[in-house]
Amino acid sequence: MFETYVDTLYLWVGLGTVSVAVLGVVVGLPTTAPPDATATAATIDEVTTSPPGSVAHRRVVATEWRFNGRDLRLRNDGGTATARLIRAAVPARTDRLQAVLNGERPKAVYDSPDAFRRDTRQTRAGDDGWRPAPDRLTVRHVAWGGTDVTIVG
């Protein structure tokens, strides 16, 4: 009536092994969802296709971002997401572009429309790699002296 079966030990060892494997899979899953680069890119595209003077803000849920004017990459613990813009934009990498992004008129920040054009072209051509992502992304469409750009930062 109280006999010990040889199969019982193997059953418990197998069950323990499967439990450890399942625990390993669960612990390895990411704790957060990957960032939404597509929605962020759509916000930039919306301002880019709007008239000059348009401004938008978007909350960014990412730890790092990379933006070269055409491609937007967002990354966090959940993974990396990439989106491509319809039209090119300019990242606000210089202090003067950041001032224009924050609402200053280009005329108050730059000596001439040519200086504004040069700064936007140089900034658009560069890529400084992964940077800490802002909590809130600001996008502003600016036109001055023949230069019509969307600044992102």
C-alpha cells in the first residue's frame, strides 16, 4: 500500500527542471514596452507639413534617442524602435538652434539669414550618435530669409 515507485523521483526531478526553465524565461522578459518611434515621427511629420510657426510637443518614453534629420531611433529597456520621416527635419544640436526651437525669432539669434541657413545645413549633415532622450520633444516649423526648416529637440 505504501510502496515507493521508481518513477516518482524522475517525475519530481523533471518537474523541478521545467519550473526552473520557465522561471528563467519569465525573468528574461523585458519589463517595459519598446518606445513608440512611429507616433513621435508622425508628430514631427505633422509639423513639417504644417505652415511656418507651427509647434507641437510630444512626451517621449525612452532613455536614449538618435536623430539624424531623416531617421528617428528611440531606445529603452524594452528595445529599440525606428521610424523614418516623410520630410527631413533639423535636430537642435547647437545653442542657437535650441533658442529658436524654444521660441526665439531667428532674426534675434542669427546675424543674417545666410548664417541661419549654414547652421541648419551643418547640423543636418552631422550625427552625434545616441544621446539621452528628452522627457518632452518640441517640434517647431520656422521660415526666415528663404530657409524653411522644422527644428526638433
